[in-house]
Amino acid sequence: EILTRVVEPEREDGSAILSVDQAKEELGWLTIEQKFNDGELVGGTITGFNRGGALVDVNGLKGFVPISHLAWAQRSSNGGEEDEMEHRVGESVHLKIIEVDRSKKRAVFSEKAALQEERDSQRERILQELQEGEVRKGRVSGICDFGAFVDLGGADGLIHISELSWEPVESTEQVLNVADEIDVYVMKVDPDSKRIALSLRRTGPEP
């Protein structure tokens, strides 16, 4: 059984002309419009690039992701963007629909917005799971004068510089570097402000 669209209902010989591709396209538009109305993310495949952004295939539809809505990896200044464009062709991506116009056959998507929604969802889940007093594994995602930020798998918590060590610490870099894998003690979780206070020194015994 296949889905088809009637192109010509009846010709002189009594047969009809049908199209499988047009039926797939119609079904694709209906699916995209429904997901757009529901605010759902969609999966797609990058098929190529032009000067304005990425060309994507979503449910058989040809769509577009503006270059400002692509989630680029860190790239060098000597042609890194072109290299990454070529490398990403064929890549499966999650996308948020930001514009649908079937009359113009125009569908525009955002990879950045999809990643942000997924991260927000992960953050909410982690905030609900975290228990004060437990020890969790994390990765140092940033360092500043007053401490370090640690990614707990989708939500960042802060280790204040006073919680880095039982010994006096003059700067965060004395203790941690970005990308370090560490165990952290969960001091406080505030679901309203979405803040997580962490401690490194409390994972060990107090002198």
C-alpha cells in the first residue's frame, strides 16, 4: 500500500496520473505545520550549504537554516567555517521550526533554538533530580575571579572560590582548569532562581 496524490483524475484512455513524490510532500507539509503549531522539535538532515546558511531535508521537505541559526563548533580563522560546512553535510540535526509558508513552499528552521530548548529541558530535569548533600560528577565549563562553573550534564552550578579548598585560594586557576572532570558536593538547589551552589572542598574530609 502506498500514498499517492491524484495529478490527473481521468485521461482519454480512462487511466489516472498519480504522484508518490507529491503525496510525500503534502504529508510532509501537514506534519511540519502540526509540529509548528504544537511547538515541537523535528529531526532533519543537512544536505548542503549556500552563502545564507544550510539546506536541510525534513520529512522529505526542503528547508533552510539561516547561518545565524546554526550551532557551529569552535572553528579557526583560516577557512574553518568552510571545512565545517563540508564536514556537516549528511549530518542529522534537531531543529525548531521558526517559519512555515506552504503557499511559498518556505520552511525555515533553527538549530540553535532547538539545542537551547533541549538544554532547558535537561536543566529542569537535573534541578528536580538534585538532592542537597549528594556528590555528583561534573565538568568545569568556565572559570572566573569568584569561582568556577561546573556542568552537571545540562545544568551549570557554581563553586564559589571559598568552596574550592580548605586551604586559602588566591585564584581559581590554582585549583581547577576548564574541562577538568571533578566530583562536587551539592550545597544548595534553588528551583525558582535555577541556581545550584556547589562545593569542591566538602567532597573531602574537613581538616
